[in-house]
Amino acid sequence: MKNKRVVNCLWCVAIVSVIVLSAFQSTPIQAVEIDSLPVTSDNEQPIEKKIVRDFVLYNYARLADDIINGVGIYLDTLYGLLKVPENEKSPLRSKLIKLLLEKKRIPEFSNCVANYEDCD
């Protein structure tokens, strides 16, 4: 009887975990306020670039869809993180499409996006 309770409890924990994870997975990540963050991280990379790189790494599939489609919350969030003015969004999107086609490895793509002014 005790073993049955433990198994039932484990199933409950597993079900709740799946529900919680699916709720977080379907929730888009919102842009974070980076004006008050320190200028550099431990390895001297500007923290803004690290935030952009991590955002692209964690959201690559959805961001790639938004880039291809030209609209979406992930693309808008990226524009916000990069502080892209309205008149520069279209040229940047063209560059992002080019990078998507050229950079087959996600980490390489995310580094280029974080350094989009320097990466060709």
C-alpha cells in the first residue's frame, strides 16, 4: 500500500511538472531592461551582447521562424534588445536572413547576431 502511494505521488509530480513546463514553453520571453545592468561581464564581453546571444541561443527555432516571416514577438524582442531604430529593421532583417542561411551552427549564428555590426 505504501509503494502504491509513492508511485501515485510520483505520477502527480510528473503531471504537474509537465503542465508547468508546457505553460512556460508557450509563453514568449519578453525583452528585459538592460539600461541598468553592468557594462561588462566576467569575460569582458559587454553584458548587452551576452543577453542578446543567450536570447538567440534559447529561442533559435521561434526566432528563425519570425525572421523568415518578418513578424513575431521573438523578432520584436530581438529588435528591442539590439535597440534597432524603426528605419533600420528591414535592412537588419535582410542581414539576419543571410546569417540564417550562412551560419549553420546555432552558437555561431547567435554570436553574429550579438555582434551584428561587426559580423559579415
